[in-house]
Amino acid sequence: MKVAEVGTGRGFSAMWLAHTAKELNSYVTSLDTKCDRVRRAQEVLKEVGLSENTEVLCADAGELQTFRARCGAVIYRWEEE
């Protein structure tokens, strides 16, 4: 199953999703509109060895249709600022 996470934040959820996805031979795509968060999450995932089964993109969730078509689950994460 492929999973899409909307709202990467600091990458903590993406890291746990990626860990589980790796064990299940699956894949995680995480989206955030803040590119600095995306870059940091990409660094963290690489540092912990989970970058091969993850994709972290700077993108708007409004464009999510393409991800829904190829994912078995979509996880929305909302952070008030």
C-alpha cells in the first residue's frame, strides 16, 4: 500500500510512516507547502536511512488528486500557526 501524508511538518510522522512502509515493502509520499520543512524532513529521512521508500514534496494539498489515485491511504496533518 502506498501512503500520502499531507502536512510534513518536521518530518516526525513521515519518519514513522516510512519505517512501517519499509517493513511492508511500501512507499510514502509526504506533502507540505513550506519548502524549508520539506528540505529538513528530507535530510532527517536520509540520516535515518528511510529516504529510499519516501518522497517528500513541496506541494499544495489542493493538487492531491494525483496522489489519491495511486495511494491506499491519505493522512492529513493540520498545524495551527
